[in-house]
Amino acid sequence: MKLKRFAGNPILSPHPDHPWEDLAVFNPAAWYDEQKKEVILLYRTGESGQEYKCWFGLAKSKDGFHFERVSDQPCMSPSIEGFDGATIQDPRIIKMGDWFYVTYACRHFPFGQFWIPEVRKKYLTPDVPPEFPRNLRINATLTGLAMTKDFKHWIRAGWLTDPLLDDRDVILFPEKINGKFVMMHRPLEWVGPQYGTAEACAWIKTCDELLGFPAAPSKLLIKNKYPWEVYKLGINTPPIKTPYGWFTLYHAVGADKHYRLGALLLDLEDPSKVRHRTPDWLMQPEADYETEGFYRGVCFPCGTVVINGTLFVYYGGGDKLCAVATCDFQELIDHLRKCPA
């Protein structure tokens, strides 16, 4: 089974008159407002300056395909000074009660236009003392947590990952399970015999308090298993609760360095148990807006919604544009339930 691309892709493109999104708009998170019958898209942007700072923009749609920007200004920006002062990236949205919880990757220092070697080299080593923690000296990524009720006013709660690790692809579950918060993540350095994996992969952990996750122990969730999964992999989208388990999408990087998508069903009571996993990819870079761009060969979703039985997968193509693909959600679940863990 494969996802079907919307014929009208891309659904969002860079805006030449907005300096904060004049180069790229991609990797969108999504939420479906049942009362208003509209999709909210929280998307990552990139500026054309050499520092390549990123912001979050907001767009809305009544049909899930055709989006309009809410404002000509970002709805969330890097902080003036702080752990996310250089850039904010790859949001994921869940909602508990009246609050939206957004996990996002961030950096202390700009990392530059990574697709231009001479520019990337300039930003690889920040100007910090040698005594600084290693992750600051190499400008590693950590993951922050922001909360909002209206996508206008934000609380930056802090970070969810160990600040000594490069840790991203952080996904929160939309409800407590057995009285605990649950988080999936992808620590880049957890590789080797002591971790049981040769490549960076997906882990899961539980905690009594949201900001207590850095100290909580993790359990290996999935690692490379199939031929299309050669290098790093991570979870992409917040889980959707179904009668058969928690549904989520994940990515893996192949031998050709292309990002492909698979799906999981995790146990409802113990999501560290994988019940079903697609042995073949559901989507791979094929369209020109996926095989060209600032990363050539990537489909990277950060959000899914289900509307009238249809799964909408919102993703970034080529680290440059926003796109959407769909499928019948029950058909995908039925297909997934036939797949071994």
C-alpha cells in the first residue's frame, strides 16, 4: 500500500515578500479542529540569509488541501537569548485539555545554509570556550517544549531532552498512559554495542512530569530492519489512537540517502511494544519537489490528521516546500495489521 500525493502539490511555497519565509517552508505539523472543521498547519520556514534561521508560520484550510496563511508574520520565532535563540525546527503538535503542546528541535547557534559546503563550514564550530559542553561546541540540536492555546501567545517551558545529547524527532503521546507521560525520541549519539544498534534510531520513555524526561530511562523502540532502512531512522508524527493500537509514521534513510516512510502500530497499554510494522515503505521521494531542493530526496512529515476516514499526511519535500498525501485510513490500518512486528 502507498500514499497518494495530492495533484495540487505543493500546498505551500516560500513567500518572496516575507523575509522569514522567503527561501523555504517545510516539515509542517498539523491539527484538525473538529468544531471549526478546519486544518491548522504549523510549518517550519527558512530565511535566505547565510545564517539560515528558521521560524514557524501558521496556515489554515477548510478542505485539508488548500491553505491560506494566517499572517504575514511568524506565529513563533527563535528567542532573543536562550537555548532556542538561533533556530526552531520541525514542530509536532498534540493537544491535552485546552492546551496545544509543541515539541520542536532547536539550536543555540546558527547552523548556516547546510547545502552550501563553504557556508556550512563557517558555522560548524561556534565561537565558545573549549570548556563548554561538547554539544555547544559542535552546535548540536536539542528539543524544546512550547505551549499555547491560540498559536499567538506561547509559553516556552524548557527542553525535553538531555542537553548533552543531539536529540530530536521528539514525539509526545496525546494522553497519559498508566498515569505517565510518554515520549519517543532519536538521540544521535546512542550508537554501538552498548545501545544495541549500529545506527541512530527510535527510543521511548515514560515520566511523571513533562520536564523530567531528560533524567528518565529510555527503551529501544525500533531500529534498522528492512532493506530500505540503512542509516538513521526516527518517528515522524504524533500517535493516533485506534482500537488496534497507537498509529504513527516513521522515516528511515536508505543507501541512496533518501528518506522513506513506514508505519507502526504500538500497543495501547504499553506503547514500547511494537505490534505491527510495515516491511515496505509507504512513500519515497519521487516527485520533483521531493527529489530537488535543499535536501535532494526527502519526504518528511511532522503531522497527520484524519477527516471523514481519510488520512492526511502533511510533509516537507526537498526541505523546501509543503505537500500532502492521503489514503483511506482504515485500509492502511487493515494493511498494517497484517504485517509482523
